[in-house]
Amino acid sequence: MDEIGSWAEEKRSAYLYRVVAEREAGSPRGALFAELAQEADKQAAIWERHARSAGHAVPERFVADLRTRIVARLVRRLGVRPLRGVLAAMKVRGMSLYTGAAHGHALPRSVDEVGGRHRGLESGGNLRAAVFGVNDGLISNASLILGIAGATADNQIVLLSGAAGLIAGAFSMAAGEYVSVRSQREMYEYQIGLEREELAHYPDAEAEELALIYEARGHPREEAVSMANNLIADPDRALATLAREELGLNPEDLGSPWGAALFSFFSFAVGAAIPLAPFLIAAGTASLALAVAFTAAALFAVGATLSLFTGRSAVLSGLRMLAIGAAAGGFTYLIGRLLGVTLT
């Protein structure tokens, strides 16, 4: 990015910081973002000097583009938390304050502690994603199969429809997950590139931004400055820390787009295959009865498994998931039944 582009980036950040500060007026966060706006203006001034030294013409004043004005209006209307991902992508720091961490949460005091509290979460996240993938495939394909079964007693049609639902749903999930993870990685890589450039040009300003965030979380000013300076001293660790504390991004949460796509494809396919399998091994009403039984058992198991993440009763979670699946399947079966009667 050239000097003019970097100047415009900082001025846009300052503009949005002031919008966030206005939305958070009267709170410690409001004061934090007002100070971050001043820091962004200082960094913009640095880029302005570089640009003028290189003989480039710098605009007399910054004019926010359409995207920035739209985001600003949404922040004023909806608040910061719903838009933290958009704001982070637009180089608005401090979004880690909106990621659910409690005010005053213990922050790393040395470079060795950076990211320590994030380790070990990936496997749990993958398990959670697998459970939800199976659940999506299970409910969507079971509902489709029951709807078709309500309209016709021809097992071949039900089998064909269920197979099409499995394939189409699995590819749709895989494509959506690929785009999602790829977009996250692109945003992270772009933001890290900006942070790396800023660390090289004005490390003191980056340390001040980080110190302000630490201070907003309840740390004394001197302690916040000391922690920020210790982290900035190691550029590699500093980049990861800035991503987490300024942008609210966790590099360890960003996996491979292809890995995520394959993971989603197979977890959805496993769930979708459960209500379909009986139509491969039985015929007539027996296949439908087995499909309902298999689906009910799987729904209860999925709900019970989800209790691992919620801390609620496994039995109640299983029954709730069973009720949700029964409502979806029963509704589509009735619609299929009505359509089957009407068409015949």
C-alpha cells in the first residue's frame, strides 16, 4: 500500500473510532476509542509527511467513502458488537473487547504467555462443528425423505430424492464452509500485513494502542504500558498479540479452507445417510418405520452430545433435539401427504 493509501486507511480508522466512541459515550470503552482515534490521526500524520516528502499530493481533508458511511450508520443504529467483524476488517482496533471476555480478564504479562489461554480449543471446536454438521444433514435429509414418503410410496423415488438431498446438501455445506474460512483467512492475512507494516514504521504508536486496550480492561496505566512494550519488543509474537487484542482475531482458529470444506462435506453426509439407509435395506412401510426410528435415535444422540458444550442435562438436550426434528419431519410429511393426494 502506498503512502496516500496508508494515510486514507488511518483517517478512515479515526473516523470509525469516533463513531464507536460516540456510540459508547459515557463508558470506559468510549474513552478508549476516542484515544484510539487520536492515535490513528497521529499515524495518518506520519503517512502524510512521508507522502509529501515523496512529492505526492495529499487531500486537504478526508472524505469517508460510501462503505464507511454505511458501516458508521449501522454502528450508530445497531451498536458495535453485531458489527465487530466488519469493523475489524476495516482496521478498527479493540474488537477483542466485544468477543465475550470479561472486563479485567487476565492478560499475558510476557511474550511466553501470549496465546496460552487459546491453546487446546481447536479439538473442541472441531468436535462441535462435526456434531452440528451431522445434525444439519440429519434433520434436512430426514425432512426431505419424509416429505417425499408422504407424497409417494415408491421406494425408488424416495431413495433417489434422499440421495440427491445428501449430495446437494453436502456440496452446499462444503462450498459455504470453504468460502467462509477462505474469507476469514484473507481478512486475517490482510490485517496482519497492515500490522507488520505499521510495526516497522511506528512501533511506539502500536504499543500505545495496545496499552490503551489493556488499560480499558482494568490494568493500571504503568502496568498496561509495560506489558505492551514487552510484547512489541518481539515482532513475531507482537503480530499474533495485535491480532487477538486489537482485532479480536485468533490465528489458531483459522484452519485450512479445503480441510474445513471436506470436514463439513463428510459430517453432513454422515447425518444425511442415517434416514436414507433404511431404504437401501428394506421396502414398503418397513423402510419408512426404520427411517423414523434411526432418525429419532440419532437426533437424541446429537442432542445429548451437544450437552457437552452447554452444560445442560444430556437427557433434556436429547429430548429437545428429538422434538425439533420430529416437528420438522412431521410437518414436511404432512405437506408431502397433502401434495401427494392433490397430485393424484
